[in-house]
Amino acid sequence: MKNIYIAGFMGTGKSTVGKIIAKKLNKKFVEMDELIEERESEKINNIFAKKGETYFRTLENKLFREISFETGLVVSCGGGLVCNGENLDLAKKTGTVISLMASSLSIYERTKNNKDRPLLNVDKPLDKIKELLDKRLCFYNKAHYLIDTEGVSPKKISEKIINLLKNG
């Protein structure tokens, strides 16, 4: 069975929804950011601070290539992973890509108290969210399915995704 890749901006519920889907479908769940932290023995925030975003993206791309050779996984992708055209193409070839969507204001509200978001550790995080979301939207829109997470529980989102996967 092909992989299920949960993509989308930070704070859209990728990990929460991915875990529910994996449990309901009896699949292995992979949280890419957690796996990178485990391998590097370092939090993402520290990786960004010490080695920069380019280094992190290199780790992320390498890990994704490894994961894409496996099958039957539910993968929570980092928010920027599918913004690399090669990664997006590979994800679409080896699985079903689902982008979770939310407004910049909702993302801000969901992430504002979390200091482990290196790209948002700036003076005006809402402006940064808007800027990044504008750049990434064209990639998220290329997923097989787009799911709006505004005002919907992770359980309901998961049910919707499972129905889409089963029924197209």
C-alpha cells in the first residue's frame, strides 16, 4: 500500500491528524521532525539556531528519500517539505498527498504560545506566517486532496481523509 503524506503549514494539525489516521488504519506513523530531532540529538529549534535552515532542509530531504522507499506509512511532513518540487513529485509518486489548510490567523492562534517554531521566533510572527503561507500555498495546492481544518476537530478531519482514501 502506498504511503499517506500529511502536508501543510505548521499548526494545521498534521501530527495530530496523522496519528489518528495511522491508528484507525493500523499503519505505522512517522513524524519527520521528531525523527530528525532523534537522529541529530537536537531540537529543531537548536538545529536552526546552530546550523541554519539550509542544513535542516538537507536533513529533511535526505530523510524523506529514505521514507519514500517504505510503504504503508502515514507520514507527517515538515511544513516546508513539499515546497521542494522534487519532494512533492516523489511524494505524489509514492503515496497520496493531503494538504491540511488553515488561515494565517488560525495558524497564528494555534502556534503563538509555542516557542519551538524556529521560523516564527521573530518580532511579528503573524506577518511571517502570512509571508511563508503566500510562498508555500502554490505547493500545498498541488496535493491530491486539500482539507480545510478551520473549526473542525482532528477526529472529523481524520474521518474525512479516511473516507477520501477509501472512496476517492
